[in-house]
Amino acid sequence: MANLTKRDLVVRISNETGVVQTQVFDVIQKTLDYITESLAEGSDVELRNFGVFEIRLTKPRVGRNPNEPGSRYDIPERATVKFKMGKVMRQKVAKMTPVLRRNGG
């Protein structure tokens, strides 16, 4: 399966709606910019039936390099983004379980 890119979204939405690709691109880019901006300000982003992007702080931990026995690296805490699927997405993605199991992925 090929990855879905921003360009793919622009082309598909443009073809389905008749809106010029540059306008579709601008809307998609602005949407992503606003989501990023909101997360950078510490706010969660909730998109109903799609999911929630949440800012979380990871705990500091010790890392090890398997190529250097006995090595230890302190990994500091940091802010990360966690995505929690919405109900509709969870139902649709759940249908992929047998396919992924068959393909070993």
C-alpha cells in the first residue's frame, strides 16, 4: 500500500469538489498550520470522529547503545504529541487487523 501524501489529498479533493488545486492546498496547509500552532501552545486538538492530538511529557529515561556494551545515555523529558483515534476511525482501522495479520505487519 502506498502512503497518502498531502499532494494526493490536494488532487483528490480538487477533483471531487472542482475547487482549484492551489486553493485546496492553501486550505489543507492552513489547517495543518493551525493544528501545529495549537499544539505548540500546549492545547490539545480534537477533531470529532477523527481523533484527538494531545500534548504529553515523556519521562526522562536511560538509553543504551547496543553497539557499545555498558554505555548509558540520559534521555531528558520532552514534549511529544500523542494521537488517540476517534470512534469512526477506530472502527474503520479495526477492519485492517486480519489483513495485517496475514501480511505479517
